[in-house]
Amino acid sequence: MPCNYLNININYHPFGTEMSGRRLLSVKAKYGYQGSLKDNEISGEGNDYTTHFRALDTRLGKWFSMDPVNHAWVSPYISMGGNPIMFSDKIGDDLDVGKSKESKSDIKSLAKTENQKFINIDETTGKVTVDFGTMTKDDINKILKKDEGLNLVNDLVTSNKKFYYSAAEVEGFGNELGTVTPKFLGKDPNGIINASDNGKDSNGSNAFLPKKGYNGQVVISNEGHFEEPDKNTGSMLIKRRSSLVFHELAENYERTNNGADYNGNKTNGGFGAHYKANQRESNWWNKSNNPGVANYISGPDKTLSYKDLYIKYQTQIEEILK
Ligand SMILES: [Zn+2]
């Protein structure tokens, strides 16, 4: 049966439904199911659901991004299922952000102002979800098509890989042994660290590995700013921060999710993650004149010694190391 109208109650975990036999999903389709049915009636429709879902685009998972963990009422259902929730990592919570308010506003700044309401960031956990409420798949598609920034956040949130983003002056990174070390962003020439456990970085290696529990990690100095030459006059202009956030996250997504190296490789038609991120930014409403380039970084900590940095960021460092 073709699905012409799918109305998803976003608060519910769709695939939990079939396992637990509880009503976690409301599907309104042309075959007349109208919701507000009792449990027994819904159980009767269970097979229909299953078939229905199998017929749908596998990208359907993208439209569900509410993190079930954030809802107290979900837990009993999960434990009742006695089964790891299928596809749960496609449905959300695959992007976490750091504690700073800049970390949160950076992620929101990727979407158009009117679309920022779709991005939810849990205050305590930093988990990012994209919630389209009961919108139809067609309507969601239209919004994503017109907002590459929101589309990127949606990609990160719905990926099978786990991403971490923070705006910070000091952040933790892993090494091959799984040891996490604090890095000072002000000491990085670009004030940016882009770490992945998959596609290679600009040095053809994975010099920085994401911290434990993540496959990709991007950190951008929160106190620094970036400048680029004006297209016409050549004078230095302060670069939009959101453009850097877009580029670095898009590049990390290409590496981490798609296995692309920073530079081109055979598996992606010779185009590397950096190039692909720039290409993607060309579709973005807030694109930079010079995507992906941080010509100059200025930050108050650039001149501080390591000793002073350790003193200044002691609390954050202790948190990273604990
Ligand atoms: Zn790049």
C-alpha cells in the first residue's frame, strides 16, 4: 500500500511499538486508521505497521530524532521490550554538545532562524535532537531542502556514528591507547580540532582521535574569531562563526560517516571531505565567501603559557581527565 500520508507522533518510539506491543506510534494513512484507538485495536494492526514500515524509505529513520532517554515515560517500555531497541541510534542522540552556551548556540546557528525551533538541545546532557512534531515527510523534506544547515544537524543526529561538538578553549581528545588528553584550542594554529576515527585528516593520519564514546569530534575555540579577505577589496573581514561550524561539522561528517579522507581518495571519486564540505556549504543560506578557510585566528589565550592555561582552565581539565 503506498503511503501518501504518514503522520508520526514524534514523542513515541516507532520501533519500540512492535517489540513491546504498546502504543508508541500513531500512523494515519489512507487506509483509514485514525489514531486514538485502544491498545487491543492497535495490537491488531501490528502486522500492518510492520509491512508499512518495511515499505518506507530507509531514510525514514531520519524523521524521528526525539531522544527516548529524555522522556521518563519511555524507560518502562524499553525495559519491557527486553531487547535493544532496533535503529535507536538512527533515531537520535548521535550528536552531543559541550557545556558552554556557545556550543549550543553554534549548533542552532546552522539553521535558519525560523527553523531553529526544530533543534532541541538537552540542557543537562547536551544531547541534540531534531523534532519535526507531526509534520508529514513531504513537508519535512521541503524544509530540509531549503535549509542545508538544519539538514546537516539532522544528518549528524540521525547518523549511526556518534559526534561531539564543543566551543571551548580546552577540550579532551583520545589517542590509540584510549587515553584522553586535554588540548588547548588557543594553541592550535587554527583554533580548530577536527577528530575522526574513520577518514584521515589533512596530514593523512588520524592524529587526534575523538574522546571515548564518540566517532567524530569537532572543537572550535569559543573565544577566538576568524578573519578572511574580502572578495573585492582584499581587506580582512571577520568571518561568520557559523560558516566555520558548518564547514568543520560537514567535513567531520564526510570523514566519520562516509569514510572520506580529508583529501580525495578513490572511494569517493577523488573528492575529499574538505572539498565535499565546501560543496555542501555552497547550498547553504549563510555560506561564507571563502568556505572552509580560517585565515587568521585571534583569541585571548594565544599568548598564554601552558602553565597559565592549566591554571586558567583547571576546572575543565579536571573534568576532562576524570
Ligand atoms: Zn576543511
